[in-house]
Amino acid sequence: MGKRSVYDAEPIPESARAVIDEMMETGDLFRYTASLNDPSPVTLLEKEFAAFMGVKYALAVNSCSSAIYLSLKAVGVMPGDQVLIPAWTFAAVPSAVVHAGALPILVEVGANLRIDMDDFESKLTDSTKAVIISHMRGHTSDMDAIKTLCDFYDVPLIEDAAHSLGTLWNGQKVGTMGTVGCFSFQSYKMVNGGEGGILLTNDPDVYAKSVIMSGAYEHNWAKHMTDDVPFEKYQNMFPLFNLRMSNLSAAVIHPQIAEVDGRVAKGLKNYEYVEAKLNNSPFIEVPKADAREVRAPDSLQFNLIGFDDAEAFDVMEISRQRGNMISIFGMQGDNARVFWNWKFIGNVPELPMTRAMLKRACDIRLPIGLSVEELDQTVDFILTCVADAKNTSDVKLCG
Ligand SMILES: *Cc1c(COP(=O)(O)O)cnc(C)c1O
């Protein structure tokens, strides 16, 4: 195998091969072909993932975006309803809200990459029908305060933990604190299924509705092998959106669950190593972990300190020219995590705090497979790009 690049995804464990070979012969790729007492690879994945996360029910689907959309429908969000979302998240989140016909209300995110609780509190009202929190790249917002407020208003809390599998808050896994938690198995996340997502809940009604809407037509829900879920109550009462996962994806994902803890530990070790070195620079600040949080990082975010727009732009431009772009969310024309690029939501609000953060927050991948030598190279690369951008600010490469 050649040298790994920062754009590589995690390799697939060898043990996936036997299951996949068998499927090649039987052609048994559809999750509901299996007989009632013989769990399909998708059902097996759901059972094991739920057990791993310590949650009652899991529903595997074709993406985290689908999981978020189903969550909104299953908690009863109706067209025209208000849904609170962070102003810093992946475009999939406002997209799911729009897909459900609802109205995304954007909440400010501060320079510490967490939701601003004053703005959250002022926007959470009796009109709010759901809250989506994105644990963006492992940066966890104040889940204690958010949960308390959601409980007070009796609003369902949906956790978008797409890119935060393994992150802990007060020792509890993120994605297991709200009404529903959603994860992604897209290739750049902690578990690589190419595409895929999973929804977790302890609520039997939310689970029944999600399973049916995901495409468990007729009595296929029986193949989820759960006994206390009121599927019959919702049969034919909800549309079928057909967002199912195929057995092939499940076979690729399943053997990776056992690797998650190791990947998380390695990712955190790499992150803390790089973080300590970067924080020696006067130009860089890596947002500190909250005392209640243990992250599961496979990328690194840091803020540029004392840079104007042109200097910040030069960090991006210099690093791009040198072959490993340090992207700055709000300086990259089409970044999907930048709220003013979400033209599809209609009127994009003015959010000065989030805007200021996005203009200085840098983002670089830190794959867990990097060696110490590669980590050192990454640190040197970041430090020289940032210092050179600051020092050539008179030249103004591209400002
Ligand atoms: C990747 C990601 C998603 C979307 O996941 P898909 O499986 O690609 O649909 C949603 N939210 C966040 C924060 C993500 O990082």
C-alpha cells in the first residue's frame, strides 16, 4: 500500500469479505428478503449498533441526512413548523428541515464553535416544534442547558452526531441524549460505509414511525425483531419514503463497530498532540475542550488570531499552493457549512457572531492513521503557512 494521504478514508476490515462474497452468490442484497427468524446484515448492524451505544432501538438508512429527515417526521414536525438549528452545521441539516416543509431558525455559534446559549434561549419559544443540535466535528454545545430548556418547552431534541461518533458528554455518548440521535457512515466519517446513516432512539413510537417511513411496507417491520414497538398502530398511517440501507453497506459497516473505540482513542491522541504544538503560536488558538466533553476528532479546527480578511485569505491560498489546503469555512466560496451559502432556505438571516467565527475558523483533516512523523509535518505545515500569510500581508497575494 502506498503512503496514505489526508484525503483517504478508513480501510474496510478484511472480515467484511466473507459476508460480501456470500452475497455475491446469493444476490441477497435487500434487507427485507430475509425470513422472520433470520436477521439480515442490516438488522444485525442495527442490533449491534444499538447495543454498542446503549440505546434500545436503531434504524439503519441510506444517509444521516435521511435519518435527520425521518426524525423530524417521526417527532411530528409539520409543514410550516419552526425548527431550531445551529447556524454552523452541514447544509444537510437545513436541507432536512426544508424537505420536511418546516422553517429553519438559525442559532448563533460562537468562536468556541459551540451554540451561543443566550441566542438559543431567546429563539426557543412555544412555536418551536423541534430542536436539532449538530455536534460539529466533536465540538459539543452545552447539552445540559439545552436538554433542560427542551424539556421545559417539551420540544423534541434531535442530535445530529453525523461526524461525532464516540464523543462523550458527562461520560455519555453523544447521539444518545436526545429524543433521536443520527449518525453518518459516509466515507469521511468515523465509520466508512461509502454512504449510510443510522438513527437511534429509546422511544418506541418514534421508532415505529421511522421504520415505517423508511420503507418497511406491509409487515416488513416484523423483521426488525423487536417486541415492544407499536408498529401496527402506525401501519399505513405514514408515507413510505424508502430510505433503506442495503445489505451490502451493512456488511461493510458492521465489522467496523468493533474498531470505533480504537479509532476514537487514536484520533484524540493525534488531536491533542497537534493541539499542544499549535497553541504555542501567537497566531493560532485551538478552541479548548469543555470539561464535560471527551472528543472523538478526525479533523482539527483552529481560529486565526489577529488576522484581517486579506491575511486570513492568504492562509488558505498559501496552503492550497503548497498542496494541503487549510480551509477557512467562511472564506471558501461554496463551503456547505456556511449559512450564507444556504440560499435554499429563503431569507438568510444576519448572524454577526457566527459570521465572525466562520471568517477565521480553519479546518484541516487529521486522519487517525497519521504517524507521529506525519503529525509533525502537519504541524510544521500549518505553522509556516500561517506565519507566511501574516508576514506577506503587505504583498496581498489575493486579498
Ligand atoms: C456528514 C454530515 C451530515 C450528513 O451525513 P450524510 O450521511 O452524508 O447524509 C450531517 N451533519 C453533519 C454535521 C455532517 O458532518
